[in-house]
Amino acid sequence: MSRLRDAALRLRVRERIEDGRLPVMAPRRINGSHGSGHICGVCDQPITSDQVDYELADYRDGKRLCFHQDCCMVWEIECARRA
């Protein structure tokens, strides 16, 4: 991941955490599967069949959160920084 993309993802994750669209949590379990078109909770792009869909449940309401690999890593790092 390039530094520019990494910085943009970090900023997007921080904004989404602050406005409540993403939770701050340490997930107990993250499921990985072939993408099936779900929209990534960070970058708003579809997770295609040639990518891995990282999926977990939002502890606040149980809704499914889906992420690309890089997006999930950045979100987890930001959550850890706030813990």
C-alpha cells in the first residue's frame, strides 16, 4: 500500500469513527471469504470476487461490516490507537 493511499485510508477511517459510521472495537472474530460485491465500510468500493471480503459484526447493533484487506488493517490500527 502506498503512503498516499495509507494516509487517505487513515483519514477516512478516523472520520468514520468520529461520525459514528465505524465502531471502535477489537473484533473477536473476522471472517474472510471471496468478495461478492459487498461495499467496503471504509473506501465505499465493492469487494469483488478476486478480493477477500473481511466481515465482522458491529458490536453496537450486530450489523455486518465488510472491508477490503488494507481497509480492515487500517481500521484495526486506528481502533487500537484509541483503546
